[in-house]
Amino acid sequence: MSKLSASLKSLINAPFARPGPAPAAPHIAEVYRSIALDAAKHGVGSQPWLTFLTAATITLNAPDALCVLYQVATDESTPRPRPPLAPVATAELIREVGLKCIGFNGIPRTINVLGSFRANGIPPTVAAQLATKPTRVPTADNLAETTARGLHLWRSIYAGVDAKLLDKLAESHPDLPVHILHSHYGPLFSDPPNHAAGGLATVSRALTSLVAIACLRAQTGVAPQLVSHILGLRKEIADGTWLPAGADAAEAEKHGVLGVKWLATDVGTEWLLHSIDKVATALGGSNFARHDPASSNAKL
């Protein structure tokens, strides 16, 4: 196999191209702690704030900061209204959120950040307890169920315009709605049956909305999609799908969605977006689609 020339390597790794991950800011732990404590004041449970902070951090391509977030979430010495999350459960939630980030950020950031998280962010004793059996392997037997699950989620988020939106997407490319439904909404955004049986975390319909909102806000430049998922969060509150079938609002903490109903309000969503912005600011801002042609030309 031919080797890359020195000049090509230099161009790939040129500073203006921002080839590496974002470093963890010295004060990022304090940013995370502040948001976690503020979340508790507003009645937002640990799973929701850990979900959106994880999604924002992965979107910003900051693996070292994700390791810090894990430490904050599991630190028993940090004063907080509620006990810290268990180490294994925290790691499982972080990597399940990371997987779902693929649908909004693409594959590379999830590969890089979760790889670093496994290698550097969790103790070996925790890593040894993580689930190893996949639940999303497609088979002839589960294809129909996966398709139905994805379409159900799509209709729940985009209720009232779901069919019209699919037609609009198909005008851009006939396979665009096919890919969105069959590669993302079905197998990725909606959890397969018995997903948690082997130890994997469940990122519910409500938490998946928080993943979407955090990713899209941290990216910048995608306000229409951000609005869609904010409205999707509100629709699930209205139709009751933010809680498992048969559960009531009093069981929200048990199901890991405590405070989501408040996050769907105007005040709650503003707090959510401001919290994501604080993380983005601390980590240097969005690193999506920031390229200065003048800097590029100067290097050639």
C-alpha cells in the first residue's frame, strides 16, 4: 500500500482543519456540576441531564470532557440533592446516547469519543461489567417489527405532518426517507424489544428527544430540525408517550424521565438550550462546518 506524502499528511493535519478532538476545558467539570445542580433545583432527574450533556459533548467531539462528565455523574463526594448514578449504569447510558448520536452527527464522532471513553474514561472494573451482546442485528424475523417501530416513532414526532414530510424528503432523493426510517428511526432511535435484558441502557422516547435537541443545538446551523424535535418532545408529553404504557407522572423518576415534562415547556426548553450553550462555549463552540478558505489557501 502506498504511503501518504509528507505534504499530504501536513495538509490533513493542518491546524486550520482542526483535525483532532476538542480538548476538555480546565473548568468543564464545574460547568457540568453547575448544570446538574441547577437541574435538580428544577426537578430534572439525573438521566435527563446526563443524556443531554453527553449528547452535546459528543457532538462537540470532546472525548476528554466526556470522561470528566462520567466522573461528575458518579462522584459520591459532590454535593447534590440526589445520590450519584451507579458507575456501570452511567457508563451504559453514556454509550447508548453516543450510539444514538450517530443519527444526528454521523458515525466518526461516536467512534472516536466512545472509543476514548472506553479506554480512558472508566475504570477496568466497570468496563468488565459492560454489556457485550448486540440487540440491533437485522434478521428476516425482526425486519417487519423494526420497520413498524420506526414508522411509529416518526409518526409520533411529526404527528400531523408525518406523511407530508416523507413526501417532501423523497423529492430531495427517493431514498432519503427510506434511509431515515430504516437506518435511523427503526433500528437506532427506537429501542428493540428486550433491549435492556443484557444490561444495555434504555434511552426512551423522551430521552431520545433530548439527544436530538442537544446534538442539533451544539452543531449550530440546523434550526429547522431543532424546532422539529422540540415540538416532537412536546407532542410526546401531550400524547402520553413520554412514559411507558401504564405508568403515570408520579413514576417518572423510576423510569428515568423525571423533569422531562418541565423541559418541554417554554421555560424548561430555554433552560435546556442555555445549558447546552454553556457546554459549547466552554469547549470552544461548534466545530461543525467551520472552515476558513483564506487560512487554507495560506497553507498551500
